Amino acid sequence: MRRLVLASICLFLASGALASQGRGAAPSADVDPLTALFGGGAPTPATRPDGRPQAVAIPREVVSFSGYAPGTVVINTSERRLYYVLGDGQAIRYGVGVGRPGFEWSGTRYIAHKREWPDWTPPSEMLKRRPDLPRHMDGGLNNPLGARAMYLSGTLYRIHGSNEPETIGQAVSSGCIRMTNDDVTDLYNRVKVGTKVVVTR
């Protein structure tokens, strides 16, 4: 009788384990909607609800890096990476999108000002190329400048977030440096107005 009871318990436990394997783990209810939209955190589907490709996040990481003062931002456009110099031979490396052919540039600039969820007014040069663009867009999730923008002195260029995270790691912009909203927010919180930005090719 005891053997029969033990066998029944084993069968019950085994069937429960098989059922739970078939169901798989329930999705977490704690996923931040910005994380789902802009990368980071848990893996995301290959396509988004609107049918556009989902971003494959380029990991933000601390790497060996020297030759610049701590606090400097260095953008290597051929590598499509941005470095925030920490000092002691280290920097935080981020993936970025850069200017497409014909819109590459290099030089030393400074962060002139910073904006959270910035409005976007396309410059006249861009409107000549793309007359279909809106004349002005308020800040928000649909704004091409994303969650944060850092404006570079003496230029029309910015380091900014993006509502097209799938373009990070590519050369598609009109000269601005694009980051995921997660990454641009992290960088925004580290830099100050007046921070030196070195763009190399």
C-alpha cells in the first residue's frame, strides 16, 4: 500500500513539472514601457507592433580608453561608438548612429545647452531636402530627438535620443549623433554644459 501511495505522488509531481514546462514562464508585469520601446533590460521581439524592426541593443559598457581628460565625450564615427571618459584609463562606451555619406563631420565642440524631451524644429536646410517634414514637433515619444538632447556649439548638430532605435550603429542621420533613449539619458545625467566633445572619423 505504501509503495502505491509513493508511486501516485511521483506521478502527480512529474505531470505537474511537464505541464509547467509546456506553459513557460509568465511575462513580468514590471517591464518599463520605455525599456520595451527603446532597448535595454529583457530581450524584446524581432518586430514591434507597428511592424518596424526591433532594436538589437548595443551594450553600454566600461572599456579601456586613454588619451583624453576625464569628462570628455569622444565620438568615433567610423566605429559608431561614443566614449564618456572616466579617467584612470577607462571610459563608458555607447553605441550611436552617425551621419550618412555626405553628412560626415569631425572636430571639437562643446555642449552649449541641454534639453529633456526637446521640441524639434527642422532647420531650413533639412526642409529643402525634405519638404514633407513638419515645421515643428513638441517633445514626446514620437519626436525624432527622443528623451534628451545635448546641443553642440557652433553647429546645428545634437547628441540626442531616438524614436528609431533600430538605426543605432548605422550611418543614417543628417549629422546628428543618435543614441537609444536609455543611453542618452545616462549620458545626459553625466555631462554638463561646457563639456568638451571630440568627433573623429
